[in-house]
Amino acid sequence: MAVTAPAFETIAPPAASARKRRYTEDQVPLGKVLVRMLAGFIVLAIFVLPYVIMFFGSVKTKAQIRSVDPTYLPTEWHWENYINMWSTPETPLPQNLISTIVISVFATLIVLLVAMPAAYYTARFKFPFRMVFLFLVIVTQMLQPAVLTSGLFRQFLAFDMIDTWAAMIFINAAFNLSFAVWIMHSFFAGIPKEVDEAAQIDGAGRLRVLFTISLPLVWPGIVTAIVFTFVACWNEFAASLVILSTAGNQPLSVALTKFVGQYETSWQYVFGVSIVAIVPVVILFMIIEKRLVGGLTAGSVK
Amino acid sequence: MSTTSDASPIQAGAADGRPRPGRGTPTKGDAAGPRPRGRDLLHALPWIGPALILIFGVVLFPAVVMFYNSTRDISQSGVDKGSVGLDNYIEVFNFPYFWPIFGRTIVWVVVVVAATVIISLGLAQILNKAFPGRRIVRLAVIIPWAASVVMTTMVVYYGLEPYFGIINKFLVDIGLVDTPEGYGWTRNPATAFAWSIVVAIFVSLPFTTYTILAGLQTVPGEVLEAAKMDGAGPIRTYWGVVLPQLRSALAVAVLINIINVFNSLPILKVMTGSIPGYDADTIMTMIFKYIQNQHKVDVASALSVVAFVIVIVIVAVYVRVVKPMKEV
């Protein structure tokens, strides 16, 4: 991600400089700073707590985690859980992980390939029904698979695609497309058109302008769109629950719910798998943290 | 929405002197003079076509399928046995638990969104102040946003289990629960629903807080200075200067939260899914009960249409209030 760091600074300098100024100019009394740090620490503790419980649980034995007198901290650290959990009988977890990865990666690729040209063209050129198209994008951005699941189910049943990865790849791609178009659109629109025109006068074709001039400039927007799409696909639940019926096809989010209500749930494995599934996407989100302030709502917050 | 009438002035935007700074919409078209609309559309299609196919094929077409199915009689095995008019809707509304479920959906949305926004306003205020370690706190706040809601809910569900749940143990340890084995929070629809609300608030906080933080950055420093000079205290400055500036950020946060919370399935599915009966259901969990437990896709479609209409109304309000098209 070393490449993106400087780009962030060039695209969004006002926020960064304003933050720095506040640190240096305001002479905040020490007492106030300590109160703020304390408040900050409490916030941190609350937001991290469920995941700390998860982590501690993941290294306990089944006997410890189901003990009538539970301990907050694990008394022994059973790292072997992270190996043994993959062969738990409730659900084929290795297949569930592969399913999650395949669906998320391909859906994100489709979103990237489909959203980028649309965002570029709508930001750069006018054409009939351009506003209708953008309106469509905004409205579909508000629709989620959950409310349309019964329609999606019947549709993919008719296409004979029920219980296939392909169906979930298309569903995830379609429902995340609008957001990606919207984010990238605002980035493309932010590049002065003179940059493009200069390149075109120099004889570069439209596609070459897109790939060599515009893309490097909108790279932060693309990264944001990719991360958001990927994380949304990774965690998708409602449609997968109905579309994917075979245990091996299901993503982790659906597979893990099978542990709830079991006579003796192996919580240590649920948590181990959760940690494995959560850590990568949290890191992805942290990479785009600066974009989350401001860039996300893409122009609607003003 | 009068989108078509919106589109025409933009066609001739530059000529009308409509200022569009920074948005490089008109390019070649202006230099070459007016061109036939059909040709422009043909030029655009390769670029926006794939997006249109996905949006129409996988978002709008299923909506049509859903509307159609809501008037059909579909057997448990999935065979379409013909039209039944509005019978599926009658079944939805005559279901004795429908109105309690409807009311619970409203409670679910209103309580979660209101609490989320109020807490987020405070959180954003803390995260907007300078202090050592602020970046780490900000990063921590992101975690529930990125993490799977199913997984976050499951750790709470486990914590609430009697005998071995860690939250129950904590509540016993601090004396809030008298029985040594804790309380069966997830066995009782009312308490399971209440805890679901807590989880829903928790996972909604990051997005809301970050949206408000974005809004706070638009509050001009000079205005705050001026308020200070005029002798306004921090509370008065907040009510009088900061909050009005946050109006559009709050509008976005509230409306997107309403949609998300209304559509939310995983939290209630995990927390209340194993409780028999319909005393902890919302419209969304009821749709999935029709599909999965009763295999009534036709009735599920009818209820989904009801939900869809509610979502469309919310979106219409969103477009009205926030006017996102203004920024295009």
C-alpha cells in the first residue's frame, strides 16, 4: 500500500493540514488532554471488547469455554484450536472459507471492471439520460439483497443457478456496483478535464487517457471502492442464506450460524474462525481510514 | 422525481451559463456544437452498458419477479399453480402476529437509529478533539464496521448464555443479576430482542460516527472563534453553531441507518432465531421465516413487497431531503 499513501495526501490535503494545525496551535491544558485521553481509552475499550472476548474464547478448550464457573482470561492458551477447528463436524469450514474468498474476489473484480468505465464516462461526458442513469445508481444503492431475496431466489431458480457461487457473485456484484460507481464518479469528476484534454491533444486515445492519466489520479477512490465492495461481499448474509443451500457452498457468515442452538456449541472454534475472518477485513478498512472521513458520502455531506 | 426535466438543462448547461465549477462534464460536445442524441447514447453504451445489465438484471428484475410472485400460488416445492390475486397479501395481513411484528419493526428502527445517532454525536465530539493516541481510538471504532455482523452478534450471544456466558458472569460479579448461573437472556423473546437492539446500535456506531466526523470538518474554525468571542459557552456553541452545520451529515446518517436497520437480518436471526413463536420478529426476519421455515415463497414475496414499498418511501424521502443529484 506504499503507493497509495502519497496519493491520499495529494487528493485530500485540506483535512490533513487542518488536523495538523489543530495539534500545534491549540494550547490545550494538560488536564483537558488527560480527560480526553481517558474518554478515548474508554471508547477504545468498548469497541475492542467483543473481539477481545472472541480472541480469548478462541484459545480456550471446550471444557473451559463451557465451564459453569467461567474465567475472563484463558488459563491455558490452546493455539492448536486454530488447526483443529477446520475439521469440526458442524460444517465444512475449509470449504466455507474458500467459498467466501471465491465469491468476494470475483464479485469485487466484476464491480471494478463494470463500475470504473461507467464512473469515468458519466463524470467526463454528457449523454442522453445521463441523469437518469445516475439517479438509478443512487436508488439502487439504497436497495439491499435482504428485501429482494424472495425475488432473487425465484429468479436464480428459473435460471437453474440456485446454490451456485455464480449466483452469489452476480448478486454481490450487482448490489455493490452502485456504491462503487458513485465513489469513483466523484473522484473522476474531481480531476480537471484539462488534464485529459492535454493528453488527447497529444494524440492519446480515450482508453489510453483513462489508463495512463486518469487512473493513477483516482487510485485512492478505486482502492476505497474495492475495499468497500470486498468487505461487503465478505460479510454478506441474507441472500447467501437463501440462495446457497449446500453446506460446502456457503460462506462463513452463513455457516457459522449453524453453531447457534446446538446442544453443545464448540464456541472456541466459532471464535477461532471468526478471528481468522475478521482480521483481514479490519486491516483493509484501516488502510482506507482516512477516506472514511469525507470520501465515503462522496459529496452528499457538504 | 423529475429526472428527465433535470437532464435537459444540463444538456445545454454551459450555454445557459449554469456554473458547474470543477465538474468537467461538457468536453468535446461543446466544441463540436450540438450532436445527435442517439449517437451520444451509442457512444455511452459500451461504458455504461455492463453496469445497466447488472442493475436491471440482478436488482430491478428480481423486484419485478417478486411483485409477480406475490400474486401467484407457489407450492412448497416451487411449482407455480396460477394466480391468486391478492390472497397472499390477505394472508400476510391476517396473520395474527402481523401487527405486533409491524409495531416491533418500528420500535426496532426508531430505537436503534435514535440511540445510534445520539451516541455517535458524542463519539464524534471525542474523536474530533486532539489528544495523543486519537488515531488508535479512531481505528478501534472501525472494527465493528468491518467485522461480520453475524460474528459480532455470536460473541454477544455466547456471552449471554446462562452458566458459562462471560457477560452473564460479569453481570453476576457486579451484582446486577442475583442468580449465580446468570439469566437466560436469549431464551426469552423480550430480553433477546432488547439485546439485539444493543448489538444493532453497536454495529451502526462506526458508520454514523464517521459520517458526523466528516460533517464536523466542514464547521469553519472562524465561526467557532467568533462564537467564543461573543461569549458563548461550549454547550451553546454546540447547539447554536455546530449542530446546524451538521444538518446534512445527520440527514445522510439517519436515512442510511434507517435503511440498514430496517433491512437487518443477521442480528435477530442469531439472537432470537432459536426462540419458538413470533414474539421477537421484525418484518425482515418474518420474510425469511416464510421462505425458510414454511417454504411459502409466494407469501414471502407479498411481505417483501410491503417491505420494498417501505424502503422506496424512505429512499424517496432521502432523495428529497438530501438532494444527492445536486452534486452530480
